[in-house]
Amino acid sequence: MRQCAFTVDVDRDVNKPCTGQACAVSNAVDGDQGPRFRSSAKGLERMVDLLDHLDIQGTFFFEARTALEISREIDLVDLMRRHEVASHAYDHEDLTGKETGVRLTRSDMDDILERSVSALHEIFGTGRMGFRAPYLGVRDDLAGLLQEKGFKYDSSVILMLKDGAIRPFQLSNGLWEVPVACANDAEGKKIVGYLWPMHENVRPPEHYVTMFEQFREGLFVLADHSWHVQESYSRGMLSDPDSELELTKLRKVLEGALDSGVEFTRIDDHILEHFGEGR
């Protein structure tokens, strides 16, 4: 069985940690680092359109603040009707404190998770299924907190393919960990299944297609950000031609996976199908 979950972090535009505050800012525009959401919203619409065209159902990890902002202008329920909605915290908080120097208490974490779930439920009517930590920042008590709050799985760790295999594994408290895939490229260098380097012109789409050629069994988790087809960390707001190029790059990766014989699935559907727990 070779399945892939294409996952998208839907958060504020070009999110960046800010020293001294737990929540993220956006890449500055005219000196203003306040959170922005327009690139994320537009990129989300374009990504969903691409997935629907390719008949791929994805898993979308929504930062709750971004979901609330985007829902004012977009019918998110209709847009996401074929896709899984999961949590990406509330304000893209640095849960570990490593990026910002702000150490959150267990009570802080509890509040973030509750507000995130409440906001997503208000918009989508969803329950507590999946979670991905901002910056993939995993702290020792995260799994326990997620399990206590009724989440089924976390997807905040990166794991190397082993003999071509990668799959979810269950922690001692019953929470499923669904790792993002990692492999070695043709030069033996580590390549993670996050498409950030591709959108920043560090790696071509072919490097990620090569990862699928190494993949033999399990669930390959691939990840992206919705804003990254509209805006770049290093180049700023993209022109229409450059934005279209980023979407074309994404299409090449997804079509390359399909051509390799990989079947796409949502994370919740994979867990339901193979482990009896799901939607």
C-alpha cells in the first residue's frame, strides 16, 4: 500500500516568529509586521482548485485566526467540502518557546487548543481530529495535552523513510503520530517533504518526485503552505506569472506522485481505513 497525504498549513501570510510574543507576525510590508491573510486566502482557493482538478482530497491544518479572517470573504465550508480540516493552533503560537523566547504554560496550551477547536467548530462544524504544531514545534507534554483534548493524531514530527517505508505510529497514550516524510536526494543530502525550498527556488520539483520513487510502503505525508503560491519569504509578493509558476511547480510534484502509482488520501481517512479510527 502506497498512499500520500497532501497537507497544507493555512496560516497568516509568510508567518515569522517574533521575539517576546508567542504569536507570529507576517513578513513586513512597508515596515508593518502585523498579520496579513490575503495571500493565504488566495493561495488556498487556487490550491483547492488544483486538487479538485486532479481529484485529490487533501488535509488542511488551519490556524484558527486565519480561518476566522478568511471566512469573512470566502465560503470556507463550501470550499473545503471534499477536504479534511485540522488544527494548526490559534495564532500560530510558538509552543516550545525556542523561536520567540516565550515559554507557554500548560494552562496557556490548554487555552490555545480550546480556542482553536472552538473557532474551527464554529466555522466548519468539525470535531477534534488532527493537529500540527506551528514551526513543527513539539514539546514534551504536547501529546498528552492533545490526547486529553480529544485529538486523534498529531503531524508535527519529521521521519526518514526506512527501507522505503513510513507510516503512522501510535504513542503510549493512544494518540497517533503521522510524520512528515524525509529522505535523501541523489547527492545523499537530506530532503524533507515540506515544499518550502521549492517555492523559495532552492530545490526543483523533480527533487520531490524523486522522493516518491524511493517510497515503497505506508503513508507519505507531503506539506505546503497556502500563501506560498502567492508570496515568497525572500522575494515578497509574487507577480501573476511568478505566482502561476509556483502553482505549476506544485502540480508537477502532485502529478509526479500520481505517475509513480501513489494513491492520495486524507489523513483521517487513512487512519480510519487502516486503524479503525477516523472521521
